[in-house]
Amino acid sequence: MCRERKVYTASADPYCRFIKQHFNETGIAYQEVDIGRNEAGFYELIGFYGKGPLPVIVEDGRIVPVNQPTHLYITHHKR
């Protein structure tokens, strides 16, 4: 079971909105880091992951591969 989940997002990204909506509707706990509003979070993401597509989901310090469309993550990571 995941103890800590961070989701790096950008507010204008539709995949980010989709995963946040899913997590909120299903009660999955997460900490959002909006890289457009959080400069420290942006640099944390770049240092940890580099550049790549959003959202980036980190569970217990490990990146969870998310292929677009995001529903693939949801299908394999049910609550």
C-alpha cells in the first residue's frame, strides 16, 4: 500500500485534471505539486525526473510510469 503519493501537475493540462478528478472522486489521497505555481516543486521535479509529460506520479519515492492517456494508470492502480 502506498504511504505517500505526490502528483506533479500543470493546471492547464487535461491529463492532470483527469487524474486529479479521478483521485478526488475515488478518495485516493495525494499531494499535488502544481509546477506552474510552485517554483520549488518545478525544480524538485526536474531534479528527480527531468523533463517529460505530465502528470508525474511519485509513490513512496518512486515514479509510477503513466502513459497517456491517463486512464491506463487508473485501470492498473485501483484503490
